[in-house]
Amino acid sequence: MVRLRDTPIDSSIVAAIGGIIIAVIGAYGLSLTLGTADRSIMDLLEVTLGTLFGLIIIAASIMLFLDSDRHVLWSVIIIIFSIASWYGTSGGFIAGFSMGFIGGMMGYSWKKPKGKTPESANRNADNSGESS
């Protein structure tokens, strides 16, 4: 079970919102590209990659929330694809890039809280009764 206190929830939300912005702008650009008669393969490739980058950022932010032990890995993926989103969607009109990049940096610098968790406190209480 995921405990909210032990996860970088704020950075996950910020990065996911950035990924959503990038993916929506990429999908809109894809619909515009497919709707025009004068389109090139490069235009189609750019907006498809932009949409894909946004979806990867969303997936990595979900994994950042669920697998907080590997927060550095997921944060670096978010940062890399936020920067790469400039290729296909102009960084999600800057807002998507900014939120993805900031969310990735927040996740990268996140530290797991120290102290006793309820599970370890219960284990210590059980062990202290057995030693007598």
C-alpha cells in the first residue's frame, strides 16, 4: 500500500500536469496536421513525437508516485522528456515544459522522510515482549 507521506506526491502532480499539457497540445497539433492537405512527414513526425513525449511524462510521474524508491530515475526521465518536448510541441507552449521540468527537479531533490513508521513501531513493540 502506498502511503502519501512516503511519496513525492507534489512533484508527481506537477509533472503529470505538465505532461498532460504537452500531450493535449501534441494531440491538437496532430489533429490539425492530419486535417490539412498540405502536410509533410516531418510535421506528422514532430507532433506525434510531441504527443508521445507528453504521455511518457505522464507515465513517469505516475511511476514517481508509485515507486518512490527510484525517484531519481523517474525524475530524470521526466526532465529529459520535458526538454525533448520542445521538438514536437514547443514545450507545450512553455507551460507544459516548465511544469514538467520543475516537477522533475522536485522529484530529483525529494528525500524520503526519516523517523519511525507505524509498521516499524509495531514490530519493535512485538519484539520487546518476546525478549523477557
